[in-house]
Amino acid sequence: MEEDPTSDEEIREILAFKKLAVIGMSKNSSKAAHYVPKYLSEQGYSITPINPTSNEILGKRSYNSVSEITDDIDVVNIFRPSDQVLPFIQEAIKIKPKVIWLQEGIHNSEAEELAKKAGIKIIFNRCMLAEHQRLS
């Protein structure tokens, strides 16, 4: 898989944004889609879960989609397979986050290009927890 070209300096700037929506956040504590946002929450990030199969995750209201969120979101963090991210990115663009972050193992050039054209920074194939630990 292609490597994300974002510099450490840019990643540090992104990690300074504290309001995250997490698409595909899981209730299952053994999954990265649970323990990564849990870790970020413990580091002072505001986490908004997006998971239509759950009403609440980690004591926070879970939304069916990012379009239901009324608060400003800095970063949309996506835990979905690469071949499923396009509609999530299309929807995320509508709420105009500063960044869309595709977790480690996720890469979709077509979807990423849409975000870039909308003026949104895109990160792909990187783990936000790992980058936070590496750069903090």
C-alpha cells in the first residue's frame, strides 16, 4: 500500500486539533476502532462516535452519520475498509472538517482526491494513536 506523504510537522499540527468524529467506532474493546478513539479521548480529545448500530459508545452519544452532528468537527477519523470509504468521505466533506484521517490499512485514491478538491487535508494508512505516541 502507498505511504502517506504527510510530514511529521504537518501531523503534529493535525494532532493539535481536538474535536474528532470517529466513523466506524466500535463497542468491541479489542478492536482498533474502539481502543484508538478511547486512547485519544484519554489524551484530551473530544470524540464523537459515528456508528448506526450503537446508541452510545464510551458514554458518548453515537450518531448514525456525520451529517447529524451539530458541533464543529476538526478531524473525521475513518475506520472502514478502503473499498467502503467513498460515501463516508463524500458525507464528511459536507461538514467541512479541517482533516479527514483514514486509519492504518485504509487508502482510496478516488475518495482522497475528492477531499483534496474540497480543500480538506487527507491522511491515509496511518494510525492516529501510533502517530500521537510517536510525536508527543
